[in-house]
Amino acid sequence: MIKKEKMEIVSVSEIAMNTVEMTLKNKYVSLHATPGQFVHLLIKGYTLRRPISIADIDRNAETITILFKIVGSGTAELANYTQGMFIDALGPSGNGFSMEQPKDSTVLLIGGGIGIPPLHYLAKEFLKQNIRVISILGFQTKASVFYESHFQALGDTYIVTDDGSYGIKGLVTDVIAQVGDFDQYYSCGPLPMLQAVSTKLEKQEGYLSFEERMGCGVGACFACVVKTNDAAGYKKICKDGPVFSANEVVI
């Protein structure tokens, strides 16, 4: 159930180029959020909220961790928030990843840029179920890389950069053939990446999580939609997603 909550900022730090990690304290959201869900934050001075995926949860400390990229004035303002301040939030929002996997299975996580954070929380939860995790993480350049050690602690991890300044040069899809066998894949990132991944793995069962600017964030408007194969036609990313079966959507 989505609730309007006040979330206290516990810490803020820039962990890569224009990429900010923020830890927020709130009992309700930390207790109920699942991998793939997001919080919809209201930034002071702005009308529309910003949807930001949940990268980690510490239920004992009642905190969630989010990561966001500074891409405009709104996220720049959010990056200026400091410890002890409060943020108006709606959450946990959206439908997250399916966690139904047989024990001892292997999953492949494919993330690009700011689509990587929700995969981190997903990987941690899979590991608790004795599910092997392989991750392919794509960044623009070496200065953009974050959470490499976090993912390495959870399983085999491949880092890819567009310019080859770190890790493997190329696209995340270039690396898929190197990882070996896996049972399902989970991907989050920009639309061109999701299109390439779903095409490359069209015969494999998987899930896609969409990054999208939203209006209401609760399904009342049609600002964020994706075309699907079922009778509904278009579905709302904020309410029906942001995670969809790869076979369900038309992208």
C-alpha cells in the first residue's frame, strides 16, 4: 500500500560523477518495500515528484538507500539536501520484480547507469534464497562507475563502459555470451538498452524495469505508459510497473 510519508535524511554523498547516494529513514517504507519498487519524492520548489528506485534496505535501522543522477535543476536541488532534513515521499510505489526462482538457479542482472541501483537490492534478496547472481553493469565512462564492489560481493560481475576507460569496452549486450548459462534475466536501464537486451534474449524468460518521468505516480493520469501485448493495450509504468515481463511489453 502506497502511503504519503516524511522521510528523514540520514546521509548524503556523491559516489560517482554526478551520482548521489542518499539514505533515508522511515519505518513504513523500509518495512514494506520490495526489490524494483520506488519512492516518489517531492522536491521543494517543484510541482512534480521525482521517482527514484530503491537500491537497498536496512529493516533493522528502518532505512532505505536511493541513488540518483544529477540531470537537471530538480535533482541538483535534491543533491543539496543535507542530513537531518525531511523529504515528502509517496511509497513504496509500483510493482517490483518477481522473486519466484527455484533454489540453486542462476539469474543474470543487466543494468545501465541509474538503472543499476534497483538491481543491487534484488541481488541481495536473491542471495538470501541461495540463488546465484551474475551481473553485467554498463556505464558511460570510468568516472561514472559505482557499486562495483557491492555487486562483486554478491556474485560474478562484469563492468562495461562505452568508451573503454574501465572494464570492457562496448555495450552490455556484448558481454552476455561470456557469462554462461542462466535461468532468467532481470534488466533495468534506458529504453535503448532494454530494447537491445530483450532482442538479444528474446528466447529467454526475463523481466524489464522501465525508467520514466511520471506525473501523478499513482496511476491516475497517463503520463507514463508502455505498450503491451495483452487486451489492456497500454499499461501505466508507475502503477502496473515499473517491472514487466519481457514477453508482455512491446518496445
